[in-house]
Amino acid sequence: MSRLFSPGPESLPSSGRVQWTSPSNIALIKYWGKRGLQLPMNASLSVTLRHSVSCVTLDFRQVGNGNGGVDFTFEGRDHPVFKKRVVSYLDSIRQWFPFLDRLWLTIDSGNTFPHSAGIASSASFMSALALCICQLEDYWLKEPGDDFFRKASFMARLGSGSASRSVYSPMAAWGKHPAIKDSSDQYAVPVREKIPQTFQNLQDTIAIVDAGTKKVSSSKGHQLMNNHPYAQNRLEQAQSNFQKIMDAIRNNQWDTFASITENEALSLHAMMLSSVPGFSLLKQQTLEIIERVKTFRKEHNAMITFTLDAGPNVHLLYPKEEKETIWPFIQKQIKPLTENNKIIADQMGDGPNGKVFANS
Ligand code: PMV
């Protein structure tokens, strides 16, 4: 980790552009509750998505020490709320990137999916931004290696905990857990061991029940874990579920995988309901979708499970081999329950992609 504290880029040109596209991820074992400087109360495990991505384009200009600053647009338009978050994030990581003091950054970001709807747009955005900043430090680096991604994961974590996991594919673990070698609370690690075919090409069809902004932010939700009456039990449950799901994946046990995945999703929302004050992000359609999945699974002996992020949208997970059976069910029974017939057909992805443009 020595590179975490390197002094900055040696030969950054006077201006240039970097761009990173980074995916969202969906947690199987949920991170809910934090301590210290964005450290997780429990270890989490996620699947990295392919199509739900953020693309961050960062133009920089050298402007002399002390004159650094940032312009920010979201999909080409001013967005004061996001800009405020970007400015405070850049301030928070300045100690590791002192060269930011002499750069004017013009940042534009865009998503392939609705933001603030519990599809972890902060994960894809913050990881793409962290990757761009790390790329500035390693401007000439053509093929980023382990150190680069580890640092990006560490930096992404400071922006949004779950963003630390988006840096890796096809699955990532964040938080120290005996089931994953070299796992850490400081950054995520990739889960790249050979896993059975069933889990290699997981499909994630996201039923968008509501694409609007969440009424309670994740940061507020994490905070409510601090005095939560069930916090200790939840942490023990997450610790044990992590081990069980890794065993299920390694031993190709779909039913156990499905039961832990659902237990995690419902426990996350149960923690919200039983917070003080309690709140719910679930909608009537969310519950109806869950019921329909359970009935369909029973009737067709289908390999399908569901999970929820911090929002009402339902992620339907199934192996690629099951697609033929499951797709008609989704079209017929799930789609009508979504907002404007909106479903996103996503799947396990390959992780982020970066580009350095020729100097301008
Ligand atoms: O990364 P944050 O602070 O937005 O928290 C996200 C927490 C969940 O999405 C609900 C669960 C998870 O592990 O992704």
C-alpha cells in the first residue's frame, strides 16, 4: 500500500483528458452501518454489473499552485447538488493528491440508468471519479495493475462505501472476513476464484418500481444503525451470511445462495423499518413482485432469486442458462408492475474501463 501515499504525478502535461466508465454493483451481502472514516460495520459481497454504468470525463488544466478548482456537469448540465458532493469529495482526498491544488478540473458525468433510485449510482459514479483521479496521478500508465485498482478502491470508498466494490469484477468483497483471503475494511478485493458455471454469468434483471429520488438517503440510513436496537444481531447475521453464501457459491448450491440473498435483502429493509425513527423504501409493487417470484419459482422449480438495494426496485438474479424460462415470466408478470414498463436487463460484467486522450 506504499503507493497510497505517493507525492503525485511527475510529468502531467499542461492539459489533457481522462475518462473512466465504471459499473454499478448489487450487494448480495449488504453493507449497512459504518464507523470511523467510511469503514464498514460488516463485510459485504457484491456482483459487478455490465450495463448500469457511469462515465466520468475529466479535463484538466495546470493553473499554478493554489488556483485549483472544479467545474461539474451531469450529462452536460449544471447540477449544484452533485457538484457540492464532488467538491467536498475532492477536498477529502486532497491529502493523497496534493497536485489537485494546481489543476482546474472540468468534470462531466453521465449514467446509463436513473440515478438516486437505489441502483447504486453513487457506486458507479464515485468509482469512476476515483479512477479518473488515480489516473491523473498515473497519467502515462497504460495497463493499470493491482496497486492502481487497490488505490482507486480505497479512494472510491471515501466517496461511497459500496463504490469500493465497483472497481473489481465479477464479484467483489469489501470488509475483513475470514472467507476471503486478504480482505480489508480499507478497500475491496476482487473475488476471482474459479466459481461454478451457475454463478459465472449471473443475470440481473432490474424491475424499476420507482425511478424517483429516495426519500431517505443511504447516509441517513447508515447513521441510524449507530443506535439501532438490533445492530449487534445484524452484524452477527451479516458475518454468518457472508460465510454461508461463499460456501454456497463454491459448492454450487443455488438454493442456499438464493435463501441467503433474500434473507440479506429483507434484513436490510427490516433494519430500516426498525430504525428509530423507522422508515420504509418499499412500495406495494415491490412486495407483489417478491410474491410473484416466489410463486413462479415454486411452480416451475426455477433458479431465480431476488435482492433489493436501498430502494423499491427489485433485482432478479438467475443463471444465464435459465433465461429462456424466466424471461417470459418477467415480461408477462413483472413488467406490468414496474413504472412505465421499465426493466433493465443487466448481468455480471467485466469491471471498469479507462482511457487517456492525447494532450489538448
Ligand atoms: O455506499 P453507500 O453509502 O451508498 O451504501 C450503500 C448501502 C447498500 O447499497 C444499501 C448496500 C450495499 O452494500 O451496497
